Amino acid sequence: MSDYTISVVRADTDDKAWTVSIDDRPDWSFREKNFAAIDARVRDLAQTHDGADPAAVTITRTRVAVGDVEVTGRLADLDELRRRAQEITESIGATTLELIATLRRQAGLSTRDTGSVLGLTGSRITQLEQTKLDDRTE
């Protein structure tokens, strides 16, 4: 099993830890002071008790709340926006490298002119070209 569904609740702002319940695993419930550490702890439990590869564990939060304030849906929206932003960032990087190659090799522009077209400095163009060369030699 590598899919785990959890509920994360803090009784109120005065409570010093989050209470984490894992569906179908009531014996795995725990309290964690650091919200950011919750997923790692669930992955550790999955590895220890189920032999799951921590990197392959999928965690779904069915509830995240502080007292009566429910933020589950908004956190899911934020996670989706971050995922999309990462895809866009990767696409921007790939497109930039392709344009650098086209402008430098096919159009014969200098690093300064290439940078000007792309809204970058000439030194940044040189860095990106060097990074691409380094990636090829690894």
C-alpha cells in the first residue's frame, strides 16, 4: 500500500501540536509540532510498517483544520497552483534554451544581442549556454 489518507487538526491556536489521523490505520495516529514534518513522518510509518518506498507514498489530506477553521480545499488549490507553476517554470527554461540556441547558432547573434531579445543579460546567456554544455557532458 502506498496511498495514505490523513486528517490533520489542531484544536485551537493555543494547542502546540497537530493531531494526525491516518485512515484505516488508527494505531498510527500521532501528534506533530511542525506541520511541515507531517508528510515525512507518514512516509516513515509507511516504510516501517508496510515496507513502502517513501518516495512512492502518496498522501491525501481529507481535512486540515485549526479549531473550526477548515482550510483543506484552499490548501489543495494552492498545491495545484504550485504544481502548475513548476510545469510552467520548466517550460520557460526549455523554451529559453531553445531560443538561445536558435538566436546564437542559426541567427548568429552575440550573447549581448541574444540577451536583449530575451530580456536577459549577456552574462546570463553565457551561464545558460555553459549549463547546457555541462548537462550534456554528465
